[in-house]
Amino acid sequence: MNFRSKGEMEAALGNTVLKFEKEYFGRGPKEISTYIVKDMVIIRQKGILTPAEEKVRDNPESVGLIQRLRETLLKNNQEVLRAALQNLTGSQVVSLYTDLSVEHSEKFLILTFDEDLESRFRKRAVHTG
């Protein structure tokens, strides 16, 4: 898929993750921000908890359960996400890292790719003289 700008690719990556979250976690985040930095894609999701998780997040036992459940769901389905992102970018996902804060209802995904995605959008310097 050809993107005219870095922003277009970032939006497409965010939408792909949002669709994945809705399908495999039952709902998506309230807000998602995506950043391409060289060969990395950083995705920050805010408002990730379900209403049920919101109600029990003050219980320390619940925090661990929520984290383990979400880690397991991602681990069991990460190949689907990797394939969707690889199809979108035309590059291989090398690694996927994630962390979430139940307290702040926030999650980060950091992916590395086998090429510098950002370089596709750098303006080429025109040499004169």
C-alpha cells in the first residue's frame, strides 16, 4: 500500500491496531496515537479498560488479573496483528513489546520492523551547484 505521507501511514497503523483490539479484546481504546520513528512504531492507547475492569481496578488482585488476561490475549493472537501490520507496511515485524497501566487505563505497543519505515517519507535533499 502506498502512502503519500507519514501521517497517513501512522493513521492506517493505528486503525489496524484499533480493529484488532475490538476484535480480540472486545473493545478498542478511547484514544490512540501512533508514531513512526525510524524502524519503530510506537502506539499509545488511552482508555483501554472495559467498564467491568474500571469497576474492579482498585483491587490489587484485579490489577494482576487484568494484566495477565490482556497479555495472554495478545500473546495468543499476536500473529494476526503481526500479519496485518506486515501486509499494511510491506515490511516484516521483527519484535513486538507491550506494557499497560491498569491505574491509568493506558497501553503502549512498540514494534520494530526490518526496515526504516520513516525513511520512506524523508524529503530528499536537492543538491544544487
